[in-house]
Amino acid sequence: MNRISHILIVVDPSAVGGQTAVDKAAHLAKCLDASVELLICDIESALHDDVATLHAYKPPPSDTQLLDLLDALAAPMRARGIDVIVRTIYGKSLHHSLLAYIRHDDRWLAPRLPLR
């Protein structure tokens, strides 16, 4: 069985206050000595812009508010010694943008088993 070394958490930018998934990820990461990635998909901006030429895994240049939110959520984990990465992606659909992001990041690809 493969050891869990990285945990991806999709953060809801509209939620107020703490987020249960982030708290659970912090506990799990500490127990497993895993890193955490906090991710927000900026759907709101994409719905107002016609950005068909942008790829989902490339953040727009004006995402400082979202990154500030992610940094605030990451701070307690970092204080506990957990390695935390924060990222924003941009797209008109959460699930399509998330799948595109995962497909373009080798860390999320499943290891291939040798053929017999």
C-alpha cells in the first residue's frame, strides 16, 4: 500500500470562518507526516470574464484576495510544522477546472503498475 504523502483540499471561498476540511486535513497531515495543498478555484471571476483562452491550471494575475484567504487558513498548519502549498486556479466549472489541474500535475497521477 502506498503511503499518503500529500493531501489536496479544495477550499470554498464563500465559506465564512474556519473550514472543517482544512482542520481535518491538518490533523491527518500531522499524523501521516504529509504535506497539504490548499486550492481555490476562482469560478466567480471566470463567469464574468470570457476567458476561453486561459487554461484552468493558470491563475489570473489578480488573485491576491484568494491567496490571502488561503494563507490565513495555512498559517495554523505551518505553525504546527506542516508543509503547506497554496494555489488558485481559474475556470468556469469547479469540476472541469479541478480535473484539468490534476491532469497537468504529475504529483496527482496514479503510479503505473508494471505489465505482466
